[in-house]
Amino acid sequence: MFEKLFKLQENGTDVKTEVIAGITTFMTMAYIIFVNPAILSKTGMDFGAVMMATVLAAGFASIFMGLFANYPFALAPGMGLNAYFTFTVVMQMGYEWQTALGAVFISGVLFIVLTVARIRQWIVNAIPNSMKLATAGGIGLFIALIGFKEAGLVVDNPATLVGLGKVTEWGPLLAIVGVIIIGGLMARKIKGAILIGILLTWVLGLVAGAAEFKGVFGMPPSLEPVFFKLDIAAALDIGFFGIVFAFLFVDLFDTTGTLVGIAEQGGFIKKDGEFPRVNRALTVDAVGTMAGSCLGTSTVTTYIESASGIGEGGRTGLTAVTTGVFFLLAMFLSPLAGSIPAFATAPALIVVGVMMLKSVIQIDWDDMTEAVPAFIVMVSMPFSFSIATGIALGFIFYPLVKLLAGRAQEVSISVWILALIFIIRFVYLGAG
């Protein structure tokens, strides 16, 4: 059955590898089960209900990705978008959270329209190869920065913007140990190295008293306080279209960048730049957003943490299905899932960042018309803490550098159009 559904042999993998990869992805994403409701509950939404919405949206969307697109990409409510939902739309602009959910639903409908019209696929295919490679590397740096931040290895510094955390504290220290463990196990080519590293780091944290074992089983909280509470009519108010567009824009290009980056790492993009079944993957993202808003959570999107499962050998939809099943099980195992601290999953993100950087060796660094835009894409993602911003700046730099070099004929019309759109975006929406 698995062979028929996922074509395991054709993709050079097996059930054991895919399941381990799926569990690994879940372990690196499990933080969203608690972080998302912690953020959205600031709007007045019920914490427990949002947690249920989070696991249901992540579970069903990931399973849908695995069965419909046969890719090892997992989905969940997106970080950044949940912050925009809470701190900007509700707390700053003063809209009700029900109205904000309505805006998320409308943006999902627009995603579907763009996907059916193949505009999203056109955008993915329009990205020059050097920028696709740079996107993978940039996401590697971005995901590593998240790991460093979650571990407490990188902290705010008023004088230098960022600085080194207190490495003598248990969290940062155990994260460093975790990176060493995972790196050493991977060097020995031990299957499940990332997952083993996460679990060993957690156990060391328990021994050191830096982690807390919260139990195994717990009854799922009620979904009722947020279930189908979205207000689409209020969101359709003409003054609200700017907010709908913001949800649409950020998710569109965050998802595009994430898909391209992790697909490049997994070897899913062919030598001619074709990304098979990309329209199916984009459709899942759109449907996930609509379903998530109905369940009671902010925009659902493809997660860059999927790269951790791909790093463990995940190559088919069985990986995503496994991740989805574990999200659904988390309804009953929420105390156990909540026992895994950030310093235990952070090493996985850092090591995955190392793995994703290998794509940049294929960039022609001697051709400055390719190297400069690629570099801008890579560094602006972690520096701006935004995949979408990295892509936007890359699209602006690429044609302009080519033009000044007298090689404008190498730039397609689609790239020029997207460059203009991104320039307009920065002019009217700012850098956020």
C-alpha cells in the first residue's frame, strides 16, 4: 500500500527511513503547538482551543500534502504571520480576532485562485537557477539563526544588535552539546542522527534539571471557543483589503521561498529547473490556510523545519503523513510533546542549516551578475528575519545588475514584472 501511494522504491527510500524522517520533522516543529496559542491568545482567543486548532490544522494539512502532492513537506500555522495577526491586525489596528480570521480565509481563497490560474507556479518557475540555489542557502542560514536564537546562543545586544548568549547556562550549553552529538552521529552515517540528538539532548537536560517532564497523556482541550468563529463579512469591508493583501503577499512568497529551498535540498528540482507537482504543493498550502482559519488559527504554511526530515532521508509523502499523524496524536500526548525544550530541538535546526548551505557551491561566483543577487538573497533572509524579503530583494537586484552589466537580454519578462511588483511593495508597504 505504501509503495503504491508514495512510490518508495522509485524515490530510493523505505518505510523505516520515511517514518524516522517524519518523526524528526515533528520534533523540530512541535514547539508551534505551544508557541502559536501563546501568541494568538493575546488577542483574547482561548489558549487551549487555539492549541487544538494548531494541531488539527498542522496534522490534516501535512497529511494532505503527503497524500496529494507526495512530498515530505509539513505544514503548520506560520510564525511571523501569527505575530502579524496578533500584534498588528488585532492589537495595533483594533480589529476583532474573528475579523482577522475572516481575512485569513479570504487570503486562502485568493491563494486557490492564483494556484488554479498557475500564477504561483509561474512565479516559482520564473526564479533564476542561481536564486533558487541561493534561496536554499539563505533558508539554511535563516533556520540556523532560529536555532541559535531558540537555544539562547544568540541574544539581543543594544550596542551590536546581536551578541553571544551566556554559554555557561544549561540551555545554550546543552544546545552546543546537541550540535556536537548530531554532527558526530551524522559523520558516522547513523540513521536517525538528528532525532537521536534531540532525544539525547533532552535527556541530558532532564538529568541537569534544565528540562521538565510533564507527563505523557492528557485530555484534548475543547475547540469550540474558536471553531468556525471567523467573520468573513467583516473582513470583506473595503478598508480591510490592505490587511488581506498583507496575509496573501507574505504567505505567497514565504511559501514559495520555503518550497524552493527545501525542494532544492531534497533534490526534487530537476536540472532544467522544473519543480514537479509544485502546483499540488501550492494547492495544499492554500487549502491548509482556509481550513486553518475555520478551525481557529492564523495562516497555515509550509515549514522550513521540513528540511530536518529531508536531512534524515525523507523523500516522499509518507514523511509528511507521519508528521501529520504525530501532530494529531499530540492532542492526547500534549504533556509529552510539551516536555521537549527549545534547547533540544535547536541543534537540529543548526545542523540542517549546515546541510542546506551546500547548494551554494553550484552558484557561479565568478559571474557577478549571478553572484551579487544570490548573495543578497542569502544574507537578507537571516538579517531581515524574513524569507519573503530575501526573495524580494533578489528579484530587484537580479535584473538591475544584469541591465547595468549590459546583459539585460538574459532577464525574462516575468522577472522584470516581479521586480516591479516588489519595488512597489517596498514603496507602499515598507520593509516589513
